[in-house]
Amino acid sequence: MHKTFSKHTFRILAGQEAFNYNYEAWNYSSTEIPEIQPNLSSSIKDNAENGYAYSKQTFLSFFGIADYNFDDKYLATFSLRTDGNSRFGENSKYATFYSAGFSWNAHNENFLKNVDIINQLKLRASYGISGNDGIGNFTKFGNMGSVEINGGTGYLPNSLSNNSLTWEKVRNINGGVDFALFGRVQGSIDFYQRVTTSMLLERDLSRTTGFSSLDVNMGELVNQGAELSINVNVLKDGPLKLDVRGNFARNVAEITDLGGLEEMNAWGFLRHKKGREVYSYYLPLYAGVNPANGMAMLD
């Protein structure tokens, strides 16, 4: 719905989104298969292998967006959505997210309209909660794997189930300025903070459990920083045009909570450590060359 009266403009949008993803594949491999008219049924060898893969995901969402504009000076945007994902547990697959944003076109105010050096001056601020579903389609289930037992085939659990897995949540706070000056300089400055809670991580387990890890929601990660982008029209009026662009960014990431742990394994030489960024390298320090044999020394 779009409605305008006097200096006020409203826009309201409501929608629904859904998808159903299915993946199914078979494979067969062997050697010594005839190149002419191969017949798999008659070409099975002792080294033949076959496999099957299946994956499924369903997603359902309801959302609404509302915009308000007053005289192209003051603008506001609100959004609300509820998402459901089959990747998560029965009682935690749905989550509600929202955002609100405000901006002020200061260059349209009477006290700036006659300031020739300012072509645009827009101040922005926003706040919102979003979600992340970055796990496998069947992670919440305990997976089984085949093993050979006394010449036969058996099955053992490969991983533990966790039906309490739910959305990873990200709180976003952003403030910024868009500007254009002297008819030649355009740019923007942004300051932001992103706080991720209920992170989707693999927590190490004692080997006595028979499993190495369990997928859980735990911990908190804080990202904050600033970004500057600028463009200068050095030559713009003649047959030769020249623009100079630059981007500068600074980001600081820190794990502020790991569910009571100080550190945990991530992958290979990488670890998550409280007070550091995610996926930090965990390696011995290089201490130079051993003069006796020329080998590297580690501290």
C-alpha cells in the first residue's frame, strides 16, 4: 500500500516467503567398465563402490515493512518478520526479528538550502535484530554411520542430537553520514556495532562420551568499527573525466563469552579464545634457526 497526502508519504508492504529444498543423488564407481555399451549390472567388480546422498530443508517466513517520509526531510523505516527453519528443533525453529531506521536529509532544511558548498548532508541511524541459520540441514539429529562387525554391517551413532538448537542472533547498531560537497566530493562515514549471541558452535566433549563434539548455541561475539568511503570528481566537465575513489575501514572483533570456557577448538590449528577474534591461529612461536643443524626452532 502506498499513500501520499500533503507532505506525508506512507508505504506498507506485507508478504510471505516459503521454499522447500530437496536434494537426492546416487553414484556408482568402478574400474574396468567396458567403454562400448557399458552395462553396470554385468560390469560390477570387486572394487565397485556406490553411494547415496539426501538432504532436505524447509523455510517459512512472514514479514512486514513500513516506510514514512515527511517532505523528503525525515524518513523512517520499520520491519518485522518471523522465520521458521527445519534446521532447528521442533520447539525452537521459529524466531522473530525486527529493525528500525531513521534518517534526516539536513540539506533540505531551509537553513542549509542556500549553502552552496553542501550538496547533500544526510544523517542515518538504525537498530535491528537479525538471525543466522548457518548449520547443516540435519545437524539437530544424531547421525548414524555404518561399520563392519564380524563380517557383517552394523550401525553406530556418529554424532549426538540436539533438538534445542535455535537461531544465532545478531544485534546491529549503525550510525552514519552521507555527504556531497562542492559539486565534486561524495562520501559516507559509518560507525557500527554487531553483537552476535547464541552462536552456533561445536563444543568439545570428553572422549569418554564416545563423541568428540556437540553442536550448541553458546557464546557472544562483538564486532565494532568504522568505515569511510569517498569519491572525488577531479575532472568532470571536459572530454576527459577522472574520478579518484578511496575506502578505509577499521574493525575490531572480540569473543566476550564462550559459555564459561576460556577457549575451544575450532578447526585444525584454529581456536576460539575469549578476548580474541574467532578462528585465531594456535601455533608455537618461531624462535629462529638452530645454528647446529639449520632446523627451525620453536618457542
